[in-house]
Amino acid sequence: MTNISMFKRYFGAILLFGVMFFNSAIAQETNIDKGKKYILGGIEVTGVKSYNEQTVVTFTGLQVGQEITVPGEKISKVITKLWNLNLFSDISFYITRVEGEKVFLELQIVELPTLSDVKITGLKKKKTDDIIKEAELKRGKKVTESFIANTKNYLLNKYKKQGYLNTKVLINTVADTSEANAVKMIVNIDTDEKVKVKDIVFEGNEKLKDKQLRKAMKNTKQRQFGRFWKKSKFIPEDYSTDLTSLIDAYKEKGYRDARVLNDSVIYNDDNTIGINIAVEEGERYYFGNIDFVGNAAYTDRELARVLGIKKGDVYNGVLLRKRIADDTKPDGNDITNYYQNTGYLFSRINPVEVSAQNDTIDFEIRIIEGKPAYFNNVTVAGNDRTNDHVIYRNLRTRPGQLYRKENVFRTIRELGALGYFDAEQLNPQILNPDPDAGTVDIQYGVVEAGSSQIELQGGYGGGGFIGTLGLRFNNFSIKNLFNKEAYKPVPMGDGQTLALRLQASKFYQTYSFSFIEPWLGGRKPVQFSTSLSRTLQFRPTIDYRDVDKDQRFVITGINVGLAKRLEWPDDTFQLSHSLSYQHYDIQNYAIGGIFPFSNGVSQSLAYTVALSRDNTYTNPIFPTGGSKFVISARLTPPYSLFNGVDYADLGNQEAYKDRNSNGYLVHVERDANGNKIASTEKVVATVDEASTDIAKVGQKKLNWLEYYKIKFQGDWYKQLVGDLVLRTNAEFGFLGAYNQDRGIVPFERFYVGGDGLGNYALDGRENIQLRGYPNNSLSARDGSTIFNKFSLELRYPITLKQTASIYTLGFLEAGNAFESFDEYSPFDIKRSAGLGVRIFMPAFGLLGIDFAYGFDPVSGGNTPNGWETHFIIGQQF
């Protein structure tokens, strides 16, 4: 109950007694007997402006003809009921007359005025809108003295927390004549200038220098030229916290008895303040004997290993506290977590000083283990779109299982990684703990986030307009595909992924469809995936104004995959398999490096196996810890080992070009201009076998591609200070050939440099991001067969709200591409550095921009590449 409500009730009681006392005088004239029962003859309501009189009477519950006691409990309850509405500033009952056994009452009320409009002066328009929302200055709000006082205090505290210590707030209300019983509120805010800390002076410190003590004060900093990342504003709450941090700095160095003798804040004439802090350091202490008392589940040796503090170590009170229970890390390496990870939720651990002789302190770590706790009820709340079974199958805590804190923490990680919920608002609540029974309930609170994305782009490039339409549903329900009631706007809730994408211009068209079921069969985390794609490319005319549709190629592909979560080495590993088939149909299309033959068919059948591990947490958009990596091998059958073709005399490209429409290798005579003489085409096994009998060699199809491709990518995340996160990345790729005489295929190559995005991948190519250089500028024209890349990225979040997640980043990047393994030199790299920003909106995916400087020249240049701007759309986090 609030203080205001309590006041109203007490005021109502006092008022009632006053009315009763007043009415006792009337009773002498009206001959009313106190405590006598009367029949209510009538009730009149006066003072109402916004409400109907009969509505008020109905709400009181009093009815003409009913029996009441005057004064009595019923009247008291009516007054209390009306006060609880928070609509009136005064409520009074009066006896107007008594006629025999009938009593007539008057209910007099004074309504609270209603807020009709708010005007804020002294701030910019954008800030005033935020204040109206934050302070709940809504139209229709009842205006009371406490409401005005609370609003003023909120604004004063808001700006004091930002360093505006001299803020003044004046609130006035004026009657609004255009509405009944309404007022307008005028709020004048004068923040003045921020009050900055001019200097922080310490007295009495000999063991620790002024610089060390100022560093310990994380939030309160004195003004210093060149320090832009931490302002020197003064916030009283932060200053109070910093005084505690100051003493902790001494405790970390062994000075257990250190204390602040006094501190003062001095206001200067130049709108700055000075801070004087006097400390008493005391003597340095050391740890003595550390004994464990009450432990039965673990031996002294096991607990001493977790504690990590030995006799003779310099006393460190902060470290001792963290090794007992580290509140800064939910999965910290401390004794409390050690117990809670084996079911001892109800354990209590308390370090106690048992003696302090000279400079040595002996401790007892007193432990009350309690009973192991088991989960009783495990529930989920807040999922209004995602079906329960999708969440429950990802829970690491189940009814009847032993409580383990690490399983709770792991569940939060994996629910956040699903992408269906706001990772910043995942909230596990421990409910109904029963130490006697050894049971506990847990409820996972989730907030649904947008899990569908739309990609709609248009731009001019390559000589024409390029349009892209993409739809991705990350929480799809295919079983409700034909259920009309499930379309809101599409069937959702079963955790499946459905993606459709169309990209088209005058010169090409690309269609793709993919579907992922993460729990095939619904019992085990076996992921099934399939995708279909089709690309049509037409040869442009010389002026790029039109296309020749008789010169084209068509690529059709299908992929089917299965991935299974492993139990060894641990269950963050996943093994995946996929089988893919691509069909390349080229008609009169000669484009040089991409396709080294201009007419015919090529096919590719490849098997991919990948081992991956992902234990990043908790937000997939902005991981703050953990790592993930994937190593994969993509393999085709080694056809050259059994197709009977001798490639020894063929050049690398000759093995793939000059084929007829049936895909047979042919020998072609050409005129002086290089044009094919159609009548001379003969099917051959090698170019030199032009005279070989066609019937003998014509069955030897050479249109199946063969290659193997090895890739590795690793990302590591480390939270450094506060929300600042370091991301370390390493990537490697190699494309090889089984038969060196046949050579490496012109497909599936690596193109390094730029933003890492590609409009389309006609030949299985992979675009590797390396900012600070133009797209594909670090690879040969026909792509490279090997590359490596390294990145360091510092990330800092601006906001991680559900509507939009925004973070800034600074990066160092280096990498290069090579033509063959013989040329490979991992430290012959192109370097770059830059800054960027990323914005993730659930409906549109990831957007961003990077400004990067390339320190090295690209091929053919002799000066640094310089500045490049990269726009990021839909790339991985």
C-alpha cells in the first residue's frame, strides 16, 4: 500500500469521525439516535462535474429503502471505497433530515482535476516527447499534489544522474476552460550546465598513489585533457559507489582496515567541483590458516582448489568475496557455484575471521550444505507465438532433475540463440523453494521478438536496375500451412525456417527456396535442411543496353542436409552432412574466366561434412562470451580415377572447354579470327585424338566436375570492461584437385576483398570480406584457390532493445588470396583498419556501414589503397 493510499484511508477515517461528531449535534435537533438503524429515504450527490450523479450512487452500493446504521460501518466502507478510486480530493457525508424512521443523506465530493495538456519548456522537442512518455504525463491523468511532487522529483533526479546538479524544475497548472474540470500543466526545466569534477585530492595515502586511487573510482573522474571516453561529470549515487570501490582497491592490496575518514565536495565559482578525500590506510595483512567447516559433499582439498587462496598470500578481501560468490558472473568459478552446480541450491557459505594476530588473519569458511534440490515444476511464460513444445525441447532443466545452476544458465543461452525471443529480457525465476522437501520450481520468462525478416532492395548496377525481394520466416509452422486460422500473417510457432528469395535484372534472374526443420521427428535435435535454386544469366550486348537471350546459361541446384548434435566431446558440438547437385547448362556463352567453355553441360555432385561448435552467449546479435567454429570439407567423387581419360597432355583449361551440347569433349577447328568452323567438330577424348573413331570414344563423358574444398572459420568473444566485447576471428580456405593433370576447377573459388557480399554466386564462388579494399580486388580475375584472413573487432552496444539492436565497432583486419598452395604465404597479407556501426531490426535483419582504410596496395598498384566505404546488408553478425 502506498503512502498516499494510507493517507487517504486515515484521512477518510478522521473525516468520518468528524462527520459523526458534527452530526451528533444535529441529532439533538433532528432527534437522531446514534447507532440506531434507519431506512435510507434518499441520497443526494453534490459536487460532481465529470460523472453522472446516479453512477456515483450506484457505485456506493447504497439503495433507497435499505436499512443502515447512522453512523455505522456501511458508511465507513463507502468512504474507503470511494477513496480507493483515486478520483476525488474530498468526500463527505451529511444528514440532511430525518423523517420518523427514515434518514436522508447528502454525499458531497470534490473531483480531482484531469490533465488535458502538457507543455514543457527549456528543452528540445525530441527530449520533451521522451519526458512526457517516461514521466507518464498522459492526457486524462488525475492531477494531485503528490503527482506534481513526484514528477518534479523524477525530473530533478533524472538530470542529476546526467551531471546537471543545478537543475531547476518549476511546475504550474492552469485551468483549461475548454473542458470540464481539466487543467493544463506547464513544466519549465532549466538544466544549466553540467557540473564537472575539476580535481580529486587525496590525503593520508602513502601505500597507494593518487593515480591508483583515481583509477579505482570508475565513475567519478577529474577533468583531464584528451580523455573523451569517460566524462568528468559528478553523479552523487556513482560517487557513493566509488568510495566503496576506493576501499576495495586497498583490500585488494592487503589493507583490510583501510577506510575513508572524511570526504567533502566543494562547489567552485566556475561551475566545477573539487573533491577532497581523506583516507586511513592501516597495515598490510596476509592470509593465515583457512579451514572449511560443515562440508560433507566435498573434501577440504576440493574446496581449497576452487578457492585458490593459500596461506601466506597477501590478504585480498575482494578476491575472497568473489571466490566465495562472484556476483558479477552467473557462471563464475566460485564455491557457491560449485555447490549449486551439483544440486545444493540451499547451501550457505560464509567466510569468518577467527583470529587476527600481528599481520596474519585466520579464516573459517563455514558451510551449511542443506539438502540437494530437485526441480518440481518447470514452466514458461510470455510465449504468445512460439508453441510450448519448441521451448520445452530446448530446456536443460526438467521436473525431477537435480538442480544445476549451469543448466539454468545454459538454457538461457540456448533460448537466446533461437532468435525468437528478446535475449536481453530472458528471465529465469526460482519459485517456491522448499529447503525441507528439497524441491524448487522454475519459470522462464520470455518476451517474443520479431522472428521474420523481409528484404526489399532496389539499385542500379552492372548497367541496369537490380531488384531483390526476400522473405525469411525463422519460426515457421509448416503443419499449419493449410490452416486458414493460423495465418497471422503466416503460420508461426514451430521453430522451422522458410526462406524465399528473388533477384532480377535485365541480365539475370535468381530464384531460391530453403526449408529447415531443427528437430526432425520432434524427439532429438537432428536438423533437416533442403534448398532449391535456379539462376538464368543472359549475355549483354556490347553497349550493355540489351541482352541476347540466345546466349545464356542456366544453373539449377538442389541441396539436402542432416545435422546432429553430439554428446562428445560435449553437447555444443554438431556434425552435419549434406549432398548437393548443380547442373550447368551453357549455350553460346563465352565469358572467359568464369566458364572456360562456351557451349555444353557441366554437373557437380558434392558431399559436405562439417564439424562445428557454438557456445556463445547469450544474445546471438551481440555475443558477450564464448566461441564458435566450423571446419568443413566439400568433396566430389574423383572421376578422373575411373573414367579412363588421360589428362596428361591437356592444359588445365582444355579439360573443361570445347564441348558440344551433349557434354562431350570435342576438337574444334577455328578460322583466322578464332571463330569455330562448325563442320569440323569431332568428339574426342583429348585434343590430339581428332582422328580417333567417334564411336569408340564418344561414350566418355567429361562433364562431371571434381574437386575438394577445405574451410575453417573460428570466432572468439571476450567481455573486456563493462559492455565492451572483443571479437577475434580467423578464416582459411583451400580448393584442391585430385588429379593435377586435370587441374583445379574454375568453379567454387574464393574472391577476397570488400564487403563480402555478392549479388549472386553463379559458379559456387565465395565472397570473403576484407574491408578497406574494393570487392574481389585481392583475388585473381578468375578467383583464388586458397586464402586466409584474421580480424580483431572491438564492439560496444548502444542499445540492445527488442525493436532495434545497435552497436558500434572498431576493427583491424588482414588477409590475402593466392593462386596455388605453392604460392601460399600466410603472413603475406593485406592490412586494414576502420570503424563501423551495425543496426539489427527484426523485420529487416542486419544493416551497417564501415569506413575502412587499406594500408597496402592492391594488385598493380604501388600506393596504399586508402579509404573505402562498405554497406553491409543481411550479413552474419
